[in-house]
Amino acid sequence: MKRSTLLIIITIPLLIVFFSSCAGSKRKVTRISTESTTDLSGRWNDTDSRMTAEAMIQDLLSRPWLDEYRTMKGQKPVVIVGQIRNKSSEHISTEAFTKDIERELLNSGKVTFVATSAEREQLREERLDQQHFASMETMKKWANETGADHMLLGSINSIVDSVEGQRVVYYQVNLELINVEQNTKVWIGEKKIKKLIEQDKYNW
């Protein structure tokens, strides 16, 4: 048997198997509600972020500091969200978590909410641009910003324990509300999440 004929005999079955395996691989995409709880890997996800933000801001706004401030100042406190640090063992989008917190604060209507430091820089660039190109009637003034009374800071921590096919992930989120002028802490909040992930014949 010629070499070329033998090569064809070997190659054709291999190509058939290859294309058959490609054709048999199907992917199905299903749209689900953004409010649904979906845990695939057991890692921190959008549900953890949203539910943690909702619970912690609800607790923050129900504590005595808010009524005390309103009684003393006669107005709503001005709040800014500072840095939320990820100290966990995995990659967590702290920006997404921060936005969840900002949404809950702003939509509560109980505080006045101001832009973050990064956002303020963009706004200042816009005001500077207006000094040269906007009309006098629409140009926005300098040194007219609203200063924050309190800053919210925090961190996300995690502890992982695993053996054979079981893995436990413990998350602890800590937030602190601090008076900007006096450096006094007026509220400390904590949220804990614990997940058990089980998978057969898997080495963690």
C-alpha cells in the first residue's frame, strides 16, 4: 500500500471524529432575572454585593447618629463613599460594590450624597472648561462645592477552609462612617456571609 493511500485512510477517520465533536458541542444562553440568586462557583458575586449593600445601608440609616445629626444641624447629613478595600483571597470588583452602596444611600432620601474624589476631578475639569467657553449666564462658579460631613470607608475580608470535596468560604464586610471634621466614628457595620461548596472528586 502506498504511503499516500495509507495517509488518507488514517486522516479521514480523524477528521470525521474532529468535526463530529465540534458539531456536537452546543452552547445554550438563557436570560435570567438580575434579582435572582445564581451561585455557580461559590465565589463573591452580584447577589452578595447587592444584598450586602442593602442590609448594611439599611442598618446605617436606622442608627441614632442620623437623628442626632438632624436634631443638631437641622438638615440632612452630607455623605461620601471613600475606599472599599478588597482584602479577601479572591478578585472582587469593589467598584461594583461601591456603586451598590451609593445607590442605596442616594435612593433612601435620608442623606445628601456627593460625588467621589475621582468624579469631582472630572467635574472640576468641566468647570474649568466652562470658564473659557461657556456663556456668563450658564458658567458654573468655582469654590461652590458641597463638602461632605461623613465619609464611609470599609473592607471585604475572607477566610477559606477546604478538605477533599468540601470548601467553606467565609466573607466579612466591615464599613465605618466617620465624621470628616472631627475624625470620630459614628457608625460601624458588619455583614457576614458563609458558603459551603461541595464537589465530588475534586482536589481543592
